[in-house]
Amino acid sequence: MTKQERQNDPIAVYDSGVGGLSVLRALLEQLPYENFLYFGDQANVPYGDRSLHELRDLAESVTQFFIAQKVKIIVIACNTASAAALKYLREIYPDQVFVGMEPAVKPAAEQTHTHKVGVLATPSTLHGELYASVVERFAAGVEIFQSTCPGLVAQIEKGNLDGEETLQILHDALDPMLTEGVDSIVLACTHFPFVIPQIEEIVGDRATVIDPAPAIARQTARVLKQYELLNPQTLAGSRALYTSGNGADLQGMAERLIGLKSTAHELDWHNGQLISRNSVW
């Protein structure tokens, strides 16, 4: 297949649940004429406490599903999956183009005045090689304060963005950081941008909140251009949603969180593979 024939193929976006919708939102703004296929693995959310082996197996199976859909690029819109599986996927699928998430420690380290940066992330991200490498390369002379925000992903998956439980989780994470003088907050989980208003209410003018999604969208555009895969059409592209959970739930959250109206197709895990719940693609 020629590059011209592949230009109309969709961009795949993958997350454990609704978090990757924050990246999809940025991608839609950056690349409105592209076709998109979004998959949220809501049967297995949250990913944050899963083993490296589990995460790689899940990511490999999702990649196989995407390849079967003839996608031209796969955006792993999940910090946990990127940290666990991105390098592995690139090794076993050398012909497939991937874009992954990287904790935005570099811009935080560059802009901090107090030399104190807060990072909100899942345990798998914080304990992974990718995060350690980013901190080592870009955060010399900067003190890093970390929180895994236990339960926050689950609250966001339920749509509980400003409930008492969600606010308590955020206060537990942010208040000690602010006491220490943190002036930059890195959101190293794609679920967390959906509570930026609540975070900003807590931190006020004491800290800047960094959402990595716009940078990932720009990187995706650069990679598409590099491989000559940008879609030349000038009409809005198609948007398809898939979930291993409840389609109505993802559909409702996509409309609520990013204003996207699209039918959500349901998939099931069967012997480690994703299949249509209705056996029809």
C-alpha cells in the first residue's frame, strides 16, 4: 500500500478508560481532518496497579486489534501503558508507528522558580524506567514531590469530577506539595486533566498545572508529517469509539468530557484477544 493510500487510514488512540479522551480532545483540535479510532479498556481499568507483564500483554493485544483496523499510527494515550509497553511494542512491531506519553517533567523543571515540582501519576508510572529516565535527564537540581492520588482514576471513570471524595483525594495529594513550596504540577496520567478546574481551585496562583495532551497532539502531527501520512482532506474526519466496558457509559462520558457525539462499539476480551461483542465489526 502506498503512502497516499494510507493517508486516509485512521489514527488509533488507546487508554485504559476515559483518560485518553483528554489526548483525543487535543488531537481533534490539532488534526481536525484526520479519522480517529479510540479504544478505552474499561474492563481492565485502572491500569496503575497492574504488573509490567499484564500491561504489556494488554497493550500488545490492543495493538493487534488496531493493526487489524488498518490504522496508520497508534497514540498510546496512557502514561501507565506507555511506561510499561511502548519500547516493547516498538521492538515487536517495527513497521508500526507509535506515539506515547512521557511525563512532562522537562517543561515543569524549566519553568519552576522554587525548584520544586509536583508529579501526580499512577504507581506503575512512578516506578517505571521511563519516568526515572525523564527525571534523571531533565530534573537536575529540582526537588520532585510525588503522589499516586489513590482512587482518583476510579472517580473520574465514574464521572465524579467534583464530588467530595474526588476533592479529598486532590487535597490529600496537593496540600502537602503546596506546603513544601511546589510551583509546578505535572499531570502524568491522562485521566487527571479532567479535574484541572478542581486542581486549580486548590492551588490558586501558587502553582502552574501542566497538561501534556497538547504537546502529544503536536508530536503526533510532526510524526505524521515525517512519514508523509497527513490526511489531505479538508472535511472533518470520522470518529469511532470502542470500549471493553459499557458502550453507553463511554459514549456518555465522551460527550460530557470533550463534547464528542459518537456511537461506542463494545468489545470483549476472549483468550487474550479483543473481539466484537456482537461478532460484527
